[in-house]
Amino acid sequence: MPIKVSQILTVLVFSSGLLSCSEQAEDTLAEIQSEQAQEAPINFNTQITIREIMASLIDPHADALWNSVRIISDANGITEYFPETDEEWTALRSNAVTIIEGSNALMMPGRLVAPPGATGIFPEFEFTPEEVAERLVADFQSWEGFARGLQDAAIEMLDAVDAQDPDKLSDSGAFLDEACEACHSVYWYRAGI
Ligand code: HEC
């Protein structure tokens, strides 16, 4: 079957359209994604409680980051430990990434503080899950700010890991600790403790 000029033209117009599309593809995709992020009604699953996020996504990963640079003083004298192998740095990267994303999880509204029926561990010193929930409802914006502080500290740790810089890792570890305590002292610890 002979090909008509109009068909050739269609192919030409179509492929030149494709070309200009792929030239702009990077910009356009990024724009579309950021629009989606702002507009899409995303139904996140928030069944995991804040207590469980602390226990799974935050605490063990913070411990791993803090323990990665340490000075031990014992019968053998003073020994300084810091990450050396690629495997160690890679593992620490996962720890920082987990806290960064765990902070996003903390910022999602609608989570229970602890599983239903769970009680406070040290009710004398710490608010019960119900009391924490009351505080969350009263001021979610501050909560988000504290979660953002945690995320910023973890991003600093990630930068230190990517730079394979033990000094920076140690310094930003202190910043990370402050971020934990800032939130705990408002939402978790009873006043005066
Ligand atoms: C945005 C606020 C916030 C930040 C930031 C935060 N926490 Fe928490 N954390 C809480 C609250 C609220 C609870 C109490 C939940 C409950 O009743 O168990 C808690 C509880 C905990 C618990 C007890 C969990 C359990 O199993 O009972 C640990 C451990 C913990 N946090 C560690 C950390 C560490 C380590 C950091 C920093 C790296 C941190 N948290 C940062 C709010 C926060």
C-alpha cells in the first residue's frame, strides 16, 4: 500500500512533538510531581502508632548513629571508634534515611499515640498516651515543628555520612539528641522533670 504524504507528515509532526517532550521531560516531570504532592488526596495508612514509630523507625537508628563514633576508656586505655569500612558507612546511611522518613511519618496527622489499651510506662514521670494525645490535638503545629527538627538533624547526619566525616557525625549527633529531647520535654515528660 503506497504511503500518503499526509501520513508521512503525521509521523513527522508526531515525532517532533516527542522530541520536544523529551527535551523538557525532566522539568515537566518534576513540576507534575510537585503538583501531585500538593494536590492529590493521599490516603496514608496511619495504623502504626507514635510509640511504635519511636521503637522501630527512630530509636534504634539514632542509637546506631550515636554509637558509630565513641571513645571507650577501659583497662586497655582509651580507644576511639569511628566508621571505617564502606559497609559501615552504608549501614549508617540507612539509619539516617530511616529517621528522615520516620519524621515524615510523625508529621502525618491521625495517628494514635500508642496501641489501644496501652498504658504509660512511667506514668509518674511521663504523660500517659491519652495525655499525649490531648496535647497533640491542642497543638499539632508545634508537634510538626519538633518532627521537622528531628528530620533536619537526621539530614545533617546524612550529610556527615555522605562526606564520611566522623567529626561532623559526632557534632550532628548532639544536634539529633537535642531534637529528641525538645519534643519529649513538651509532649512526653511531665513538667519539672
Ligand atoms: C515530634 C516529637 C518527638 C520527637 C522528635 C522524638 N520523640 Fe520519642 N516520643 C515522643 C512521644 C510523644 C513519645 C511517647 C509515646 C508513648 O506514649 O509511648 C515518645 C516515646 C519515645 C520512646 C519510648 C518508646 C516506647 O517503646 O515506649 C523512645 C525510646 C523514644 N521516644 C526515643 C526517641 C529518640 C531517640 C528520638 C530522637 C532521635 C525521639 N524519640 C524523638 C515524641 C517524640
